[in-house]
Amino acid sequence: MELGLGGLFLMNYDKIGDSESFRVSVRGGLSFAYFLRRALSLRIELAGGYYKANDDTTNADESSFQVDAMINYYLHISRGMFWKPGIGLGFRFGNRFASVDVPPATTISSRASVIGGHVRFDLGLAFFSSPRFNLKAGPEFFLSFGSVNPDDPAAESDGFVRLDAGFSLGAYFVF
């Protein structure tokens, strides 16, 4: 069994309704893994994410809570080093806040709840520096989907699709 802390630094492409954006975000959390077999693990991760997008007239922030279940297969490369490709499914919910500056001096703000799921792909490495401790790092990809539901009852909900690509870092204790 493993217990660990990890973080993910992401670049993403986001499409909500007719609007598209590129932005940088961060995700971090606590994970628990159980080795089903010698080289196969099932990982449950509880994470928080923060996404921010800005341009000349729009500021948008989104914070979310995410739960993932992931399967990784550990392929031995060399002494203590493993490639750990994996695939997972997850659920996310949170809030989005956006403000748009409208000339000459007006700002329109909106709040919305976000709910959806994601598919996660892990292509990282694990280095076991001892039988009880390992470090993990490498590329990860998320394909997220769901809906953005404005707090304003007169506004319509929009679906979203987000593609995230990033680099993960983590430290894990085996017990």
C-alpha cells in the first residue's frame, strides 16, 4: 500500500459553448494506492484544482475538487526505475467565477457551478530509492467533460470539454 502527495502543472485547452481558451493551471492532492499484483496498482486520488484564464477583457477562475480511480502497470527499466503507464476515470465538481470588462467602465460578473468527469492518462516514471519510499514524475493528460451551470436562473447551462496536458511530481511512502 502507498500513501503520497502529488502535484500536476498543466497547460490546457478549454471550450465552453462557443468560447475557447488556452491557460495554465495547477492540481494537487493526496493519493492511496494498493498493489493488486506485483506490478499492478489501483490508485485512488483526492485532489483540488485551480484554473485561471485572463485576456484583455476577461478574467476567469475555477476551483474544483476531483476524485480519481487509476490503474498503473509498473514496467522495470533499471535498478529502482519503473515506467508506470496508467489510465483512470474521475469525477469533478467546483465553482467558476468570471468577470468581463465592457467599455467604457462596466464589469459584468458571473458565477457558475461546474460538474463533470474526466479520463486520465499517465506516462510517468517511478524511482524507488528504497523499499519504503519512491518519487514519481512524468507527463499526464486529462480529457474532461461536463457542464457549467450559472447561478443566475435566467442563464442557460453550457457543456464543456477540456484537454489538459502537464507534468506531474510526487513523493510516496510504501507501508
